[in-house]
Amino acid sequence: MWIAVIAGACIILIITILFLLRATTNGTSLPLFRGLRMRRWVEPRDTVTCQRIVDDMRRVCVESVGSVPTHPMLHGDMEALGKRIVMIIYHQEKPVMFNAILKVDGIVGYDVPIFYVGLVMVVNQMKRKGLQKITILNVLLLFLNYRITTFDLTDAGRSASGLRLANDYLDNPYPNYRKPDLTPSSEQVLVAKHVILKHKPDLGSSPAATLNVQSFVLENTLAEEKGGSAQLVNAIQDGRSKNDEINSFLKSRVGGMQNDALFCIGKARLISGILTLGKRFFERKRV
Ligand SMILES: CC(C)(COP(=O)(O)OP(=O)(O)OC[C@H]1O[C@@H](n2cnc3c(N)ncnc32)[C@H](O)[C@@H]1OP(=O)(O)O)[C@@H](O)C(=O)NCCC(=O)NCCS
């Protein structure tokens, strides 16, 4: 009797995991919370699907920052979109947020997969409601999709809340607002330089951008006259954290230069990610 019950439970669990694995890669509409629904695609290739994804992302951009940033994936470059893991959040069928993670090309002789958190956009009427944090789900699902337990996660931006998420959930994050005097490891410098060298257009970065290998400030990345995504300069205000220590840290690095962004890097590990999320949830801390 018990064996039958356990076997039945195992079968249901396996079917659920298989369903989730498929549904979170092929754009199935899945319920989240507060009436929000999510669609997610891993490295989409089909032309019709890609067109729909681009249309929805462009719509969110316009309602978030007034126009569409320079990223090639937002301008019909299907190859650029095919390197992305896109999550779009809908409210009453209308796209209200998206996050497009970039799978970074590998480095010869370096076996750890590298991802770039990429673009996060929330429409004006849904800002400051915690939607940016749904990117954590998009990142967590990478473990399942790529069957990996560790990867390097990188990002570049001007949002203090984005920096907080990177510092709270990644192992050995750099820069770290809790340790302002920290310096990056040689491995972190190698990966950061590689991401920037290989993927400037994918980052919405100006070709003239340069990385300061000590502070990890990506200088001139958003300069519009040099081809950068000027739409993102206001993230420092939009993504203000409730924790002023982080706001001050970000300002000290990029506050004076509106075209600069801060490059972040850290190790995403399945076990520590789940433990941190669980601990925060049970301690009723902000996720
Ligand atoms: C930056 C951006 C993605 C933030 O998205 P969001 O969903 O508004 O972010 P959140 O709601 O999670 O909140 C951001 C911060 O505001 C704080 N916040 C939320 N509600 C708040 C409120 N009512 N009052 C004050 N602060 C509040 C949050 O605490 C959070 O910081 P913290 O978690 O570190 O404390 C969004 O503003 C945006 O799309 N900007 C334009 C595009 C852009 O610049 N993207 C970033 C690319 S680098």
C-alpha cells in the first residue's frame, strides 16, 4: 500500500517537474500572484514567436522609459534574441515587465557558464511594486534549464535595488556595498573584461565604453552621442533602494557621471541561492 502511495507521489512530482521544465521554456502562460501571469522563453528561435516577444518588450520599453533602447534584440536582430532567456510579466493580458538574460559566449579554458542579467524594464504604472525582484525567478530557473549548479552572474546598471539583489543573493559579489574597500579577484576581472569585449551591443553599451578594472565602473556606457542606451540613466532614481547604505555606495561610484554604470559579478550557486531566499522568507525580510 505505502509503496503504491510513494510511487504515485514520485510520478506526480516527476510529471510536475517535466511540465514546469517545458512550460518555462516555451512561452506557456503561467499564473504568478496578484493577477500577474508569466511567459518565459529560453533562447527563442521561431520567427513568429520572436516577433511577438520583441513587440511585447518594445511596448514595455516605451511605457517605461519613453522609447526603445539600442539593444539589437529590440530592433529585429533574431540572432541576438536567440541568446536570451526572456521572461515577460502580464497584467490583464498587457505586458508590464520583462527581463532578458543574456547567455554569454564561453571563454576558452574557463568552464563556468556565464550569464548577464541584462535588461529589466517595468512600465511606469507598475514601478516600485517589487516587480524587479521577479528577475530572481528568471535566474533561479537557469539552474533547471541548463542543468547546472553554479554559474557566474554579471550585470551592469545604475539601479541600487539591482545592486542589492546581486549583493544579497550571489556568493563573493563584487562590488559589494557592505565592503566598499574590496578589490576584484583576477578571475572576476577576466570574466568582466570578456563580457564587455564580446557583448557591448547586447549590453546596450556605447562602443566607446571602458571598464575601470578596479572600481568596475563602466565608463561612458550610456552616452547617447556615442551610441549608448541613454534611456537607462534614470535608473539611479527609479531603482532607489530603501536601504540608504546601498544608495550612497552606488552614488559614490557612478553618481557624478550620468553615462556611467556599475558592472557587478558574483557566483550564483543553487544551494546558497535557495537557502538565502528561504531564510529571508521565514525571517519575513524583504526578498
Ligand atoms: C529600475 C527598475 C527596473 C526598478 O523596477 P521596480 O519594479 O520599480 O523595482 P522595485 O519595485 O523592486 O523597487 C525598487 C526599489 O524601490 C523600493 N520601493 C518599492 N516600493 C517603494 C515605495 N512605495 N516607496 C519607496 N521605495 C519603494 C524598493 O524597496 C526597491 O529597493 P530595495 O528592494 O533595494 O529596497 C524600473 O524602475 C525601471 O524599469 N526603470 C527603467 C528601466 C531601467 O532603468 N532598468 C534598469 C536597467 S539597469
